[in-house]
Amino acid sequence: MDFLSSSLLGLCSLTNLDLAGCNLKAIPNDIGCLFSLTSLYLSGNNFVSLPESMCQLSNLKWMQLNNCTSLRSLSKLPLNIEVIGANNCISLEMLPDLFKNDSLGPTCLTLQNCFKLPDNQDFNDMFLARIKKHLQVSLSLGLSRPRIQYQIVIPGSEIPEWFSHQRNGADMNVKEPVHLQNEWMGMAVCTVVYTQEHYQIHKNNHLSFYLKANGTQMFSTSGSCITTEVLSDHHWLFYSPPPIYNEKGMELFWECDANGFTQIDIRIETTGSALKEEKCGFRMVYKNDIEDLNRIMVQCSNNNITPYEGIDVVHHNFDNSAVAIEVNKIKRSRDDYDGIGPSGEGSSNDIPNPKRIQWLTELMAHGNSDCKESSDSD
């Protein structure tokens, strides 16, 4: 420990530090002097916490903590950190508030097999809070569109009701009202995946998202990579801002039918046979969703309740026990077009309601079913 601490002194120009698999029981506080550090690899060590000085690493973007099985908590993290990988940190109980001090927080959190976290923190709440804050910052800066993707991988088995389109499987067909095109701020996706028995996980098990508008492929992204067995159902929560199209592309995307709707097809895919998509959720995000989230969060804060339910997280505590955690559902409120679709769109019946990434390698932007909208009358 003393040797490592003295070795760090004078390395203020160091940009990458790899201490993975060094059997470290503590990280020296002197790590905070590595002001130029952008990537930090600490996987496979035995420390219980990180030093408070970590918050001084203002240039740190990537931090890998996979398989740190004794890690129980993370101290304050640098405001500009973008990617945190903490897969198989089975003792991890709490993350810091990632959105304080006007920070937008990391763009990617991979928390595979971190089963204690959902006991103490609502990551669906965190995901939605992240979207809301990003939209608010984008609008305050005068940006017509948000520009950052965001994703979380976390144990979980149910799609939050905030995702207005839901169904079993990995694809769906939805309709969106064209009159809201100028209010469009992005799209949010949630899928539940699990590892199939007797299949071996390989490094090419990516989760990908594809979107067609009116029959034409308009968007795709390759997201999280799962390289170790997931021991229960896991959520992939993903948000992307609207793709940047030219005028013709926007016209194609928002071409409407006789009823004023654009037809959108989405598909979730995994590369590799070990992973299986169980169910998925989708929601187009508009400017008025900020107001809805503000209202609901304030109301729930005043009533001391959590605004999301229906996230039955069944997980292992490594003693063959299982715990089901229920938190409240957010009720969808989009008065402009709730329940106005054809063929009885207005209730979410495609899914029984409700009972039942090693490391991010890249983030890049480049079936027919009757999916129905959630109704406030449910």
C-alpha cells in the first residue's frame, strides 16, 4: 500500500492506470493527485470502498470495477465521469447521487449481478431523472435536440409502466401522433434479458436497438455488451436523442397515415445465442414529459412515496434465497393524445401486468403487433 502510494506521486501526467487483479485491499488517497487520468481499471480487487479523493479526478471518463466482490459503496465520483462498469460487485449496496451539482451523470452504468443495489436505490427512478435533467439542460442551452445517449444495465424483471408501449418478446409496432413532431426529444427503451441455460456467454453478446419509420430503417445503435452470466432477469434501460436527419429524412420519419399517425417498428437484438429477450418497453419522449415528471416527482416527494411500481426485482442473495421488491408505478399522463388511437388503443394488454454489460464496448448512433397504450383507468 505504501509502495503504491509513493509510486503515484509525481504522475500527474498519467492518463491511463491499470491496477486490475492486483489483490488490493485499499486504494491510496494519493490517487487524487492523478489530475490527468482519463481511464482507471480496478477490476478484480478486494477493497471495500474508494477514497474520497476520487472526486478530484476531473478528467476521469472511464472506470472499471468489475468483479470487486468486496466493494460495498462508492464515494463521491468525478462530475465528468461517463462510463462506470461494476459488474459482479455482489456486495455493492449504494451509489452516490450521480446528478448533483448540475452534473449530467455518467452516460453508461453497467451493474450486472449487483443484486443488493435494487434493495436500496430505484434505478428506474434514476434513469428517468437522468432523462428529465438532460432534457432540461438541453432546453436551457437553447438546443433544439438533446445530444447524449444514456443507458443502465441493472437486475430487474418488469418493465416500468412509464414505458407506454409494452409487450412480450423483442419487437413491437407502435403509432405516434405526427402533430407532436416538433416536441420530439428522443426515445426510451427498456428490455428484460436473461441467460439461457446450457449456453456459454462470449464477448460478442451485444444488445442492439433498431427503429423503422413507415417501413424504412431510420435508426440503429449497438449498446451494452454482456460477457458474464446474468444470474437473474436484467433490465437494459436505454435513452437516445432524436437522430439528426436532413429535411427529407424528417419528412419520411413523420409521414402520417389518414389518422395523423406515423408507423414505428422497433426491434431489440442480441448478438450471440446465450442471451434471450423476454419483454420490451418503448416510449417516445416529448417536451411535455418534463412537466409530467416534475409534477409526479414533487407529488411523490410530498407524500413520501416512490413514483414507480411494477418492478418486481427477483434476485439471488447467494444463499439460494429470493426477494421480490415492489415499488410504485409511474402513471402515464400525456393529455395531448392518450387513448385516441384506432382499434381501441388505450390499454396495455400485450403484457401480463405485472408479474413476471464485462464492459460497454461501443455506443454509436447511425414484425408487426398491436401494441397498446397504457390507460390511466387501469
